[in-house]
Amino acid sequence: MLDTKQFIEGLIKNGYTHLCVVPCSFAKNLINEAINNENIEYIPSASEAVAASIAAGLKMAGKSPIVIVQSSGVTNMGSNITSLLKPYGVTFPIITSWRTYKDGDSEIQHQHLATELPKLIEAYGYENTILDTNDINKAVEQINLCDTTETICILQKDTFSKVSLDDKHLLDLSSLTPRSKFLLALNEQYKNTDTLFIGTTGNTSREMYSFMKDTNNFYMAGNMGGALSLGLGASLAGKKVIVLGGDAEFVMHMGGLTTAGRYNNIDLTYILFDNEQNKSTGGQNTYQNHIDYINIAKASNLNTINQTITSTDNFIHTLKEVDNKSINFIYVKCGLDDETPRPPLDIVKVKVFN
């Protein structure tokens, strides 16, 4: 195991200036140390494609960036790698976690790349190297190799020592109603109905499994940023759909909003639960307080509820008032719950659309 603080200090000594990141639980200690350290700039990115493009701009302008993503996110970078980085000869270190998979103990979006990640990297025309877990100097040398060659660095689980976020980077959401209370309200209102609930990847789906036992749920354990589009497809097929999303999910593929806004006369509601953080990957702040979620949805032609929902009473009232012949958007500011279990694999794979 590498000492995380020493590794970050080694990167800084070698001139690296920015970390462009989409969080991953395998890399959370590395990410936390980067956030804590004022000598390297942490750039939270809406998607892996965004992270790669920012890093390319930084490198071309004379800075020394590093991109950190998880293995499923390497697919999001495919177009950047093949149509930007390779044609223009732009190289910088890309560190990707290598998510493992074990039936019953992993989310299914990691199953394919748990074995095929090196082949995917090879298909992009890159080499790969697995980050050394014992020698700081060797590990930094590997990063330097990736900076000058078309090589992607693979990060295994438990590579870095534990690092917690400094107090100044922690969020205090204790005054907000935890998401479970809103999910229980949904369960009560829609139990034993045909309404299809689609939960985005991460803790949203996990908490749905724990608190919405009586509704018709699809737990989307991957495809981050695609929940609204999935719901749009189902609603265009005639289903009554409610999509449960999150703040990080909202920004990953915002084209789904503008696409959904083209359509009327369908029964689709998108509920955004904003807890200001990437809870399932370590609780890092999403740094999205500058975003006006309601007005973005309104500008995309969704029928928006023009208030921030913070109480279950207001939430229940709002649900009863939404237009059943439109695409609705409800913005909920919520707090945190204790960690809940993943839905079992046999439940996740159930197709509930029919």
C-alpha cells in the first residue's frame, strides 16, 4: 500500500498542477488527499469526457494535469482519446481504477470491464501499466511514463492509505430531511400501482431498495447520467414513469434534458435529489452550488415546480399537483441516510417495464 500523502507530494515535486476527476471509491483516498492539499488544484468534472477535454486544454496551454476516473468511465472517454488525444498527440497521465466483480458483492456495470479493461485500453491504441503498490518512487515514475506516452495507469483496490477529508471540506447536511423520508412517501403514494420508478446509479437505487418495497422499481446500476433518457424511452412507449436522480447524475449527460424537453403529452416526472455530494464514492462535494437546477430544467422545456422542496409534506402535496400529461421536474434538497445494502443481483436484473 502506498502512503497517499507522500504520493501526492511526489506528484507535486514532479510538476503536476491539476487533477481532473470523476470520483471512484477505489481512488477516494487519493482524491481526498488532493482536495486537502492546496498545492495541486482539484477539478471536479461532470463526466470523464469533460475531465479529458479539460486536461487536454491544460496540457496544450503548458500545465501538467492528471485525469482520475473509474474503469466504467474509460468508456466515456473513448471519443476524446480516439478523436482528440491521439490525432493531436496530446498525452497526460490517465489513472483509472480497475473495478472488480463478484456475483452478489458488486454492481453489475463493472462485470464486463472487470476482465476486459486492458483490452479496451488496447483497442484505443494505448498501453497500460498497473500502478505499483509498494514503492512511491516507482509509482511516480509510472505516472511520468504516462505523461509522455500513450499509456494508461491502472489503479487496483486498496492501493492507497486511508485519508479523510479535512473538516473544511466536509458538508453539514444535518438540518435537511434525509432522502429516505421522501422515498418512504413515494412508497406510500404509489404502492401497488403500475407507475415505473427508475433509480439512477449509486445510493439512490440502493436506498430505493430499502425504502420503496411496494413500488415497481428498476435499479439502474450503471449508465450514470442516463436515467432520464431511459425514462423518456419508457414513457414514449406509454408507461407512467418517475425518474429518481441525483445532483452528480444531473450534470453528467445534460443532453438528456434538452432531448426530453422536445416531447409533450407523456407521463414522466424527474425528481432530482440534491445532497451536494458523491456519497457512494467517498462523500466528496460535487461543488455544484453555482448550478440553478430548476431554471436549467425550465430552459430545457420541462414543466418545473418553481420551488426547492425540503419537507415531506410539501413533497406529497407537489406530487399530487404535477401534470400527468407532461414532463415534470421536481427539485428536492435532502440530507443523508446511513449506508444501505445494494439490491441483490436477481432483483437488479429483473426487467420491470412490461
